[in-house]
Amino acid sequence: MGSRASSLLREEDIEEIKKETGFSHSQITRLYSRFHSLDKGENGALSREDFQRIPELAINPLGDRIINAFFPEGEDQVNFRGFMRTLAHFRPVEDNEKNKDPSSGEPLNSRNNKLLFAFRLYDLDRDDKISRDELLQVLRMMVGVNISDEQLGSIADRTIQEADTNGDMSISFSEFIKVLEKVDVEQKMSIRFLH
Amino acid sequence: PCKDIEGSWWLANVLLGMWISVVLALTVLPAMFGLSLGFTDLYIKVLVKTLEWAALRIQRAQKVPAVPCHLPNGIIQKGDSSMEEEIMELRRMHPHPLTGGNFTLCDTFYFCKKGIESIVEDQVTQRFTSEELASWNLLTRTNNNFHYISMRVTIIWGLGVFIRYCILLPLRIILAATGLSWLVIGTTLVGILPNSNVKDRISDLLHITCYRICARGLSAKIHYHNKENHPKKGGICVANHTSPIDIVILANDGCYAMVGQVHGGLMGLIQRSMVRSCPHVWFERSEMKDRHAVAKRLRDHVADKTKQPILIFPEGTCINNTSVMMFKKGSFEIGKTIHPVAIKYDPQFGDAFWNSAKYSMVAYLLRMMTSWAIVCNVWYLPPMSQQDGEDAVNFANRVKSAIARQGGLVDLSWDGGLKRGKVKESYKEAQQKMYSSMIVGH
């Protein structure tokens, strides 16, 4: 028989996800259908291979780092809650107007949380600092074989020089925010979900 | 009492025999002459009315407005600016002017957003599963998000199940079995005749009749458009591929020389007998690897103007009929006229896509025979040839676009082989190269 995707998602689950992420009911069912179609093993969780099966993601230079962002520390599987929680970072900020709930704390798609998501793409060891090595790693992923080590090294040095205000030769999260304060993060790190 | 039982068995046998004969007479004779008795048309009309009624009732019963899972517009709205435009915009927002090496920490935003967008919705993975319907068509298999509606709809659905499984399925199996066995027996017999015009004409008639019987076995209603562009002898016919049934659909309106790999079992038997009555091109698995040998055999066949046009599916695999994927350039290097054909199935009556990862051939055929019907449109496009200075890849893409446009399908450059294989590293390398040129300003 065909898949019964949405019948596996209970109303209570949908309500909880709604509260946590801010997605609407129809967006959640649609994203659950997508989650289910990616889940080739049909075990209610996605593995890294499931993500890599998406060709457009496999050819993205930062594909592996983006996939990593979905998986909590040391785990190989992400369930639907985790999937939605990560995607929630990319909800547009305007959509928050309807769900103003003062007790729920900072929403996942706030400017701060979007910047934190981008910061964590660099900061692989989660020590809240982007070291020269970590910056070089990301640069190498994005340029492939087209730029020499020396040139890449000097680009990394210059970037750290510009951002580093406390002289520890690495970029902390607050330094990261300061450098990017004029960037329209809300628009560049948001995806327009249709209802 | 014994005689009574014997008598009633005999009577049952006679009745069964009569019934089968009537059925065969009503289908075989019209099939030979290409006539239609109108049963299928009437059935389709009744079906359409019923499905419309069901759709209305479902709409009325839905408290939340029905949101199908795969809207034609998709889940998200993507921008269509290029990598360069997006990254330049990010750079403009950066406070410090950069000298000698353009990199900003926010460059990653572009790749990040593109990556997340492709996780939510991508152009490729959705092509390898069946198309989702906007409104339920009363088949259990497509019931993804439409729950219990009302007693009346459920009764009609139940009636549908009974009609499809208990009445239509046995009928269709008999017809398909008849069609296939006549094909095997008939072509073997025709093969005994000496080569002549008469033999060719008998062979053509036999092929068409058997394919028509098979089409009845699927309750197929096919609408052919632009018959003046029908592929001619000595030409190459290319079409988009959705299922093995494509062959039956096309062969109902003309004779083609099939191209394919030699199989074992029943398929192999059919292949061996078919080739006795008229030339088809069957390749051994080992031969397929040698592209030059393959091209030579096809070229030789096409050069012979007495042979039927060859039928090729350049995608190389079954796609779900919402898009046309990359055409392999092999068939376009032979250098003859290409006759493109677009096939579009109507998913309302039955899902024709063969998801070979999920269903075996037998399971697939059973699904086909328990659908409502197979309704499709076939468009014959005007012949196309390679232009001066155009290489095979561009020619293939030109033909692909023409077919996609005619069939209302999405034109993709992605390879259908991505169904099973990994994407080539060269695509990622191309992106890295483009980005590098933005950093060091080449």
C-alpha cells in the first residue's frame, strides 16, 4: 500500500512542534512528508547517507557541514523533531508576528540564532572560537583546489585580523556578530516557506 | 446424482468457454482492425463523473482546507539569482572595503541557504517516486492524506475495489495473457515464412494486433496527436520513459524495432520469438559496454530503409512522468533523423510510473491491472536533425526540451542515473571554481 505519512504524525506532536518552531500546521505536515520521503530506511530517523542522496546538496561545497548541523553531538540519527528544530532557524523573522509568546524565550529563527548557526558551521570543535585552522578548513571546502595554501592562508589571516578585537588570534561569537552587524542576516539566512 | 454433478460441470465448462470466446471475439477482432467498440470510452466517462463527485464530497468534508503535499508551486519559494549576484550583495553589506582577496565571513550564508533549500525541496529526488495527486482518486494506494470522509464515499470506494479486483483484474489478465501468447506463437509461425513483402505485412499486423490486445488488458485509452509526424522507416524514435508500458502505448499505433538488453525467462522468450518475424536489436549485457559496437549496430539497422524505425528511451531509466531528465547522447550520435515523441499519462486514473526499487515487474503489472485505467496522450513531434556545428550533447538537449515543452513536463539536466548512483564530483568542482574566481578576482 502507499505511504501513510501524515497519519504517523499525531496531533499532539504537531502542536508541540508548532510551539517550539513556529511553523504552521500545514507547513509541518508538508515537511513531515518530505522527511518521510528522505527516510529510505523507514525507521523514523534520517542518517547522513539519507541527506547525501540529495544531488543538489551533494554538490554544495559546504554540504557536509550543513548536514552535520542537523545531528546532535556524537549522534548518527536525527528524528523529525530535530529535523524541524534545525529547519526552524531558517524561518523568516516576519512570520513571528503571529506567535508572540513572551514566555517562550528567544525564537529559533532570531537574528542571533541565525548567526549562531552560521558560526557553528566554522566552529567544528564547539569551543566558541573560530581558530585559524577552522577558518582554513571551511575556506578549503569552498574553493576546492583552485587556490594555493599560501594565498588561502593570507586570506584567513587577514579575515581574523579584521574581526579579532581582543587579540587572541581567533574569532569569538561576539566578534563574529560585530563584523557582520550591517549584513541583512534576516533575509540572507531565511527561506520563504509557502503556506 | 453423479450424472447431475457431471452434467452441471459440463454445463459450467460450456458457459465458461462461451463467455471467454465472446470476450475474445469482442476484443481480438476489433483489435485486428483497429476498431473500438466503445466500451472503454463509456467506462472512462462514468469514471470521470464518479471521481469528480468524490472530489467534491472530499472538499466539502474537509474542515481544514485540503493542502496536498506536493503543491505544483512547491513547499518554498526559491529565488533565481546566481552565485555571483548573491555573494556580491553580501559583500556590499560588509563594512570594510577589502583589498587583494575578497572573502567575507558571510559568504557561507549563500551556500548554507542553498543547502537548506535543497534539503527541504530538490528537483531530483521527487522524480523517482510517484506523483502526488491533488485530489484522491479512490484508490487505496494513493490515500496519503485523505482520511475517512463519509459513508457514501467509502461505499463507492468499496465498490471500486470489488469492480477492480474481482471483475476487471481477471478480465485483464486473460486479455494480457492472450495478447502475449499470440505474440509469441504468431511471431514464431511467421518466422517460418520466407522473407518477402507478405511476410513483413503479416508480421506488422500481428504485432499491432497483439499490442492492441495487451492495451485492452490495461484498459488503456490513448490519444495520438499529430499523426502526420509519425516516425518513418529508417528513422530513430525517441521518447520520455515512464514504464515498460510505454512500448505497448507506442506500438499500438505503428511498428517499431525495439532496442534493449537480452533478458532471461519469459521476457527472453518473447524477445527471441519477436525477432524471428521482424528485426529488433537485442544486445547481450557484455555488448552494451562497448559504445562503438552499440552505435554501429544501430547505425546499420537504421541505414536499411526497409526496417522499422528503432525506438529508444534516451533517459535510460523510468522517471515519474513529471519531468524529462538528461538524454544520453549515444542515440544522437548516429546521425540520422530523430523523431521525438512525448508521452504524458493522466495520473487521475492510475499511476503508470514503475518504481523499480519498490516493485518487481510482476507486482507492477498487477498494480497496473488493478488501477482504474491507463489514460495517456502521445504527441508526435516534427522530425529533428543535428545542425551544423552542433554536438551530440546539445542536440540531445534540444530534443529533450522539445519533448518536455510538448508534454508539459519539467526540463531537467540531471541524470536519471541519480536514481541509483552518486552525482559526479565535477559539479561540485565547478561551483568551487566559480567561487574561487570571486575571491581572487580572476
